[in-house]
Amino acid sequence: MQQRFERDYRFLLDKLIPRQFLSNERIEGISAAISSGRRAEMIREAWLAMEELVSRSVFDRDDPRRSDGAVQITYSARTGRSRITLEMREEEWRAVKGTAERAAEIVPSILAGIISALSLNDSPADVSVKIESVLALAGHVEGGASAHLVLFREFEIPSIREGNRIAGTSLAEEKTGGFYGSALAAGDPHVLIGRDRFAAGAGLFAPGPRTGSIILLPLRSGGHVYGMMEVHSPSEDAPAPDRLTNYYMLSHGVLRLLDNNRHLERMVSVDRLTGVNNRNYYETQLPLEMERATRNRKCLAFLMIDIDDFKIFNDRYGHDVGDRVLRLVAQTIRLHLRKIDHLFRYGGEEFIVLLPGAGREPAERTAERIREVVAETRLELDEGRYLGITITIGGCIYPVDAADELDLFRKADQAMIRAKREGKNRVSFIGE
């Protein structure tokens, strides 16, 4: 805005603000303010119009500048050199800012109803979308605020996708001094972080130029912490009790979605007979682990496991004994894997194991250890006899041996078939 017009809000509203980008409501408000001729109304409508243009990515906004009791807010067009500066007295600034914030706030009862409706999730597939919707409500709790989900990977739910509002980090690393360590150590329901502490950008989400403080709300459930909700507030002061209550409401909504989704995923991803992950979960988790391995420049070991002569168990002793063999093998394998490893029952008597971060040598050691402990296991029959069980394992390494999901499966299958031909109860890796 040219200097001679900085105080002429009538000219600003009538000539300078590009109305083609504004909503009908805003255009009507501008017309009413011009007709009234009242300075307070014209200042308010100018502020609201420019904020709407910022939200539509037409203009960018600089931080307010204060001098001798006056406030200046400058907006720069994203295309071209157009600049508009709103200048007003400090009390006028507080009035228009308060108007915008009150207009954005949502009634707590309505907020609770929206969160409750979103929490009635139907399937794990849509949980990320619903979490994003809950987080987006932060802008209605406090004008200019934004909320994000920090998810600790130790408790990661596979169907949750990282994005603009959702990101993952390691709980173990944060406990040793990460940006979120203070909130974890404090044990409080929330922690307020001032501008001086987040200026270094140590968090997962970069604060915007208008962020005055960050509120961290840990998401605790069932003895563990999923992560935390991170709120970027435009205010530098501690949130008022009613506003903080609304933020608690949002965090509980996110936590409810995480809990519900965990239960749903267990229902659809666990093999009922053995209690380990099923093929459906395998098809969801494998591409995620491959993507993570690529991103972190690490390997992913893929093991295919087959119970030797399983058909004989079913034919000679019945399917009840066959089911007991499957359960015993699954439990034995799981006891000898790390927490970050994944065990799936792929189908029939076949299992698949994913070993994140494992190269050939550690993967071969793990496979050999599993083979040995299963071979030492005995299944007691009702009549006092014992059955010996052995397994054959084929393995390969991503991305060394295979470049995609299908290739991984084929290479591991080839290695297992070769081990079967060589006498069973063996471990074989592709490329040996």
C-alpha cells in the first residue's frame, strides 16, 4: 500500500484489495464497512480480507511491527510486487485480532460432537484422514493455531501415513535428550515451550513466523506413549484454561482414534490360530518396511519358513495336532525375534519374517538360531509320545538381492526350495 494511502482505509477497501479472490461474505462485509464510514469497521474488514487472502495463498504476511503505540502489518503478493500495509493504533489492533480469534473459535460442545463422530472409525484404512481432521480443528480452538501428531515408531500403527500433520520419531532417542524429552520426563498433561526454546527448529514440525509458543500434549494409553500432539499457538502466553481444555479434548480425540484403530488392526491383522500377524498385515507392512529401509539406507532381511513334512502331521495324527504344531512353531519363532522384527503366517504351514536393518550375516545367524530352537522343540501328544518338528528357511536381502516386493518373495522361495531339495531342516540364502 502506498504511503499516502496507509491510513485511508476507504481507498484500501474500495481499490487496493483484490476482490476476485475473496468470498461473498467478505465482499459484503467490505461494502457494509465502506457505507458505514466508521474507521473501526473498515479496519476490521481490511484485516479479515487480508487474512482471507493469506489463507488462499494470494498474499504472505510479515510479523506485526510496533512503534510509538502504532502497529503495522505488511502483506506481500506472491506474484508481482504489490504490498499492502495496514496501520492502526495498538488498541485497534487488539480489537480486530480479538474479533478474528473469536470468529474462529468453536463451541466446546460442538467440538466434542465432531471429535466423537470422527472417532467412530470403520476401518484402519481411514485413520490417518480422521486424525488429520481432528488436528485441523485446532484452528477453530484458537485462530492461527495448528496441531500435529508426533508418533513414536516403537508403537507405530501401520495404517497411519506420515504427512503434513503427522510424522514419526524414535521414543528411545527422544528420551535421551530430544526435543520432546522434556514433555516425556515431566509426566505432566502438557508442557509449554516458548519461542526461545524452539527457535533452533529441533522439533519435527517447523514453527511458522506467527508461532508464539508450542504446547506438547503426550498421548498416553495402556502403560505406553503413542506419541504426542504438538500445537503451534500464535500466543506467547500460557493458554487460558478453557482453551487448554479444548486442546485436551483434541488430544483425547486423537488418542481415541489410535486406540480404536489398534483394536481394529488386531482384529483384521492377526491370525486367530497362531496369534501372529496374518497375510493381510504382511501385505500392508512389507512395503512400509521397504520404504523405511530405502529412506534410512539400511537393509531388510526377508525369511521364508516352511514346516517340514507338515502334511504327515495332519494325515497321521489329525488336524488338531497339526494346529498345535502351527501354534508351537509360531510361538517358538516369535520368542527368538527382536521387538522390531515382524512374524507373519503367510498361509498353511508357511511363515514369513522381516528383519529391519539386518544384512546377510546377522540375518543368517537369526535364521540358523530359529531353525535350531525349533528342531530342539518337542510336541507332546495325548498318549505320552512326542513329535519332533523341523523347519526349512530360505532368505534374501533387500535391496542387495531383490528390488521389489515380488522379487523378494520369489528369491526367498527359490532359496527355500533349494534347501528342501538338499535335505530339509536347513537354512539357505539366495546368492550363496
